[in-house]
Amino acid sequence: MQDHFGPARALIERAPFRVGVFARSADAETLLEHDPDQALPSASVIKVPLVMTLYADAADGRIDLERRMRLGDRVDGSGVLRDLRDVADLSLRDLAALTMILSDNTATNLVIDAVGVERVAERLAEWGCRKTALRRRMYDFEAAKRGLENVATARELASLLAILVEGRCRDRSTSDAVLAVMERCADDTMLRRFLAPGTMVPSKSGTLDASRNDVAVFRGPERTVLVAAFTSHVEDHLAAEHLLGILGRCAAVAAGLAVPPLPFGD
């Protein structure tokens, strides 16, 4: 079978930063892997298992997506709630949407408060994730100083994407609800960087000062390809985003999606 991931593999092998990547088909064929089991800072990609837990628990009747949460203190970083001072409360459904679509950190913290760090850990264990962990709220620098860092591995995040694709996040409708909100993720600077405009790809990215991460589901006529990519010790952010963009383009081609010519040539 044709190796569609050659360009990405070449960039990964000479990357001047740490890379953890796992790409697989929906039927479990490994397409590309590079240090897929190293736990790296997850940044906002950790919001994927958080929202999966929220929706699965809602389907189980443990929590109500219509429950309204008072916003209280806003935190910095990505999102819009820090600037919307006249919004007093929102439903967990809307907070989850802001968490995934705009990666809003205030919304994320409210979802964490409602679900609980321990509950996310329980769900991750149920889903077979042993290294991926949500350990603290967003922008909790005191917790970070104590060594509480949110981490993930590429293999485990790809497995969570597989759970969604297979309809095993509680059930088919719950899985589809999570994929639908991921499909509206506003960040197209990484795995979706070199795709055709309008290509619908459920994804969730994350950035830190020294990390550029992204996970995505590429559903095409040939197959469905699941990709999880994490980086750390990044000094040149554009280089990391370029690498992830080439990786996503390779995945799109492997899935049978049409891609435009690269803006800088092949």
C-alpha cells in the first residue's frame, strides 16, 4: 500500500524539537508513529477527554447539560468570556461548545468544576488511557509549579478519537455530538493548515509557549484517518505548525480527500 506519510516522516525525523505522533485508520491500521507513547504537555488538547466525559456522563444521567454555571472570575488565554463582562451564566452545553470551538479557558474551568478532575481520570481509565491526565485547571500556575501538568500521549489521544468514530463514547448519538462540536473548532493553523477551504475535519488544537499540538479525524471516500500530534521544546512555532500542517495534509490524502497545491510548492 502506498505510503502517504513520507513528507511528514521526513520533517519529523529532522525536527529540532520533541515530537509524538500517531496516525491510524479507523480499522486500526497504523499509518505513522513516532514516539507515540511519550507523555507530553497536552495544552488544550486535554479538553477532548474533558468534553467526552461531560457528554458521556450527561447521557448516563449523572449531569445535566442544561445546568447553568455562574461565570465568576475570568482567566486569560484563548476564548471570549474574559471580554464578555455582561454574561453572568451559561449552560454546560454552551460552555462545552466554547471549550472546543474557541478553546475558551474560562469555559473550560467551569466544565472542570462541574465534572471534576477525578471523574475525568475515571473515564480515561475506562477508555484505556494510562498516561493521559487532566491534573489542573487552565492557567493554574500555582498547580503547575507543584508539578501538576496536563499531559497526553499521541497513541492514547488517537484511541479516544477512535472511540468517538466507533460510537463508543457512551453511544452513537453522544459520540456524534462530541464530533459535531469538534468539527467547529476555529483553529486551522495546524493539522488543517494545508487543507482545502471548507473541508470539515473534527479537531482540537492546543498551544503552550513551547508546544504546538493537534488531534483530528479525517473522513474521506477512501478511509477515515485519525491523527494525534504533540510537540514540546519548540522554539520556532512556525516550524512546528508547518510540520503539523504537512502531517494533516498527508492524512487527508490518505483518507482520499482532495487537497490544494501547497502555497510554496512541493
